Amino acid sequence: MASLLLLEDDTAIAEPLRYALERAGHQVTHLLLGSEVVARVAADRPDLLILDVGLPDISGFEVLARVRRESRVPVLMLTARSEEVDRMLGFELGADDYVPKPFSPREVVARVAAILRRAQALPASALAAGDIELDEVRARVTCRGTPLALTRYEYLLLAAFMRAPERVFSRGQLMEMVWSHDVSQERTVDTHIKSLRAKIREAAPDLDPIQTHRGLGYSWQP
Ligand code: CA
């Protein structure tokens, strides 16, 4: 059982979805406005957030960006818009998965289960590699003692690298480990690696532990 926050202004969509999720054993809090979400995430600490893109007050993307400043809660986005650009924007902002409308409640229940399984699969331990420490219990990363503000995907990429130092990962392997399903564009991995490197460099200008292997992928060199 998980506690879910469902943000969807259309009750004709929200009600059957809520029913299906509750039948699957989850506890669901239903919200109608984007402006309520950040405070509720902070107060309720839900296990997962289901977020509609088209909301009456602020866009779901804006809500996601605000949530990500404070929290790494897994986010499943619902949207009527299926254009690749919207999909990519959602992933770039740190969504975990994406379900285009119309969908069956059963499909959403299955995606929720997959995301929760992945979230729980992360081992509760602390990793340290040279100057970088990653606390998997608190999902906190520090570089020479300076906290790094990472997005969810940057964090998961870093954790994947730090669990297997010096192993060369292909982009496809990283996508499989970090993203839940086929994001279809491997440059998404490159984008996140680039921002992760920039954040490490900002904390420690002489540090560049992520190595590029041309034609192969990336590895972590502590
Ligand atoms: Ca809507």
C-alpha cells in the first residue's frame, strides 16, 4: 500500500482512477488545483504523485518544476498532449513516467506499481567515492561537504555509477536502469550527464569523475 497524491481537475477522469487505485490497495488524496500541491507534498510526504498537465490554475509542468525544487517524490504525468516535445519536457523536469490520455485506470495502476517497485529497489545504504558521498536513505548527495541539488534523474544516474565504479555503461543501459521505460531518445541521457557534470564542477572545479567513452557510453572514475 502506498499513499498517492492525485492531481486532476477533471472529476470524470479522477473518480474512476481513484477507485481503481484504492482497489489496488493505495490511499489516494485527490487535489484539483496545482497551487495546492507543493504544500501537500511537503506536509503529507506521499509515496507518489500523479499529475495532470492541463490544470485550471497553473500548468502541470510548472507544478512539477516547483515540486522538484523541494522533493524527489516519484511523479507520473497524465496528459492529453502526446507530442514528443511535451513528453521530453516532462522527463527533463524530472517526471518518472508518462501516460497519455485517454488511458484505462488499469494502465495507470500498473505504471504506479512499476514506479513504486523501482523506488523501493534502491538499496538503503550510503555510497562514497572519493570526494562525493551519496546517502541513499536520505537521498542526499554532497561533494566535499557541499550539498548538490540534483534532479531525480541526475540522482539516479549518479547512484547507478557509484554502485559500479569503472564499469562502462551504454546509454541504453543507463536508460533502462534510471528511466522506467523507453524514453526513445538517448540524448536524454547525455543531457542529464551534462547537467550532473556541471553541478559537480560547480562544487569542485577540478573534479570530473564521469568519463565519456566514445561510441560506448560512460563510466565513473572515482
Ligand atoms: Ca485537466
